[in-house]
Amino acid sequence: MDQIELPGWRIEYDRSATVAMLARMPTSGPDSCHCAPCKNWAATRRNILPVEFQALLEELGIPLDREIEIIHFGRLESGQHFYGGWYHFVGHVLEGEQELAPHLRVDSFAWFFHAKPALLTDASAGLPIVQLEIEAEIPWLSNLPEAS
């Protein structure tokens, strides 16, 4: 396994095992959902994920379209939409944890790790899984009717 160090975090990961695991997933959470917020996310993810986060996904072996779950919390007073969600990868949290370490942030996009993943798939059975969680305030960019 390789390691990555980020402010407040030390993560161990197995890129090749993650690539193999995610290749066994037929589709991602938002791509399998039919609601407008998930369709908005899926249609615009390439435009809204910061390049720093996209580089992290690439290093970990996670394709941009392999979110396990995306949640739309609603439209904010600012007009932005608040989303949360997560990705899974094979590895361990060596230092840092969800409540104790800082969220890493680029503008209105934040991410953090924790070792208690939710919505595990059959593809991850028996593997040590880390959950990479995100929070984002984004505009409604799709041509679908805007969710409230």
C-alpha cells in the first residue's frame, strides 16, 4: 500500500485494489438514481469538482463517476445547492478521523476521510474500506428543472 499525507491526515491506500473493486461496480449512486438533483450532479460533476480533488481521486484510483452516494440537502439562500456524498477506496486511515481532523477545502468544496463506511457494495466485501466524504455548495448547472 502507498501513503498520502494531507493536513491533519495520513492515509494508506491500495490504488490497484481500488481500481479493481470499483470496476466491479456497475454504476454509481447518482447515475443509478432518477431524481433531478442526482441527475444534476452526474451531468455537472466534471465542472464542479476542484482540480485538487480530481487529482486526489486519480491518485487513489477512483474514477470521477464512482460516487457511492450523493445527497442533495437543498437550495441555500445564496442560490447555491448544498450537496454531500462519498466515495470508497481500499485502505486505512492512519492519522486523522472525521470529527477530529480538519476538512480539506477549496472554496465551497470540502472533503475528509473516515474508516466507518456506509453503503458498502458486494464489490468491497472483505476489503478494508475508507470513506472519502464530500460537501459542496454548487450552482444548478443542468438543464433540468431546479430542485428546491
